[in-house]
Amino acid sequence: MKKISVAVDGGFKGLKLEESLELIKRCGFDAVDIGLESFSLDGPIYGGSQDEMETYFYGIKKKCEDLELT
């Protein structure tokens, strides 16, 4: 089965990443490619601990699974 994917950085302008994923699903996309270059180097993702980063991205993975996005 072919899937239609869209790339998104940390989220669409004005939306958190989680909200952006919901919008992506409502628009009919099947998959998402999350670009890591939009996350600030001194922010909570790169500036925090490895555990914090893993917790954040496992949460994003769970959100994608709940929305049936790959």
C-alpha cells in the first residue's frame, strides 16, 4: 500500500507538534517526517538529558500511533 507523507519541523507555525500531527491526520496524510533541525540546540530537546529527549520523542511516537500515522 502506498502512503502519502508530509514533512514537518517542530510543528506548524503557531501550533505545537502534537497539534500539527492532528492536523496532518485530518488532512488525510498517512505518514509524517519530523525534521530535527528546527529544535533549538539550547532547548529542552537538545539541551536536556538523553532521558528527556527519549521521553519527548516516545510521546510523539505514541501520538503518531494513536493517530495511525507512520
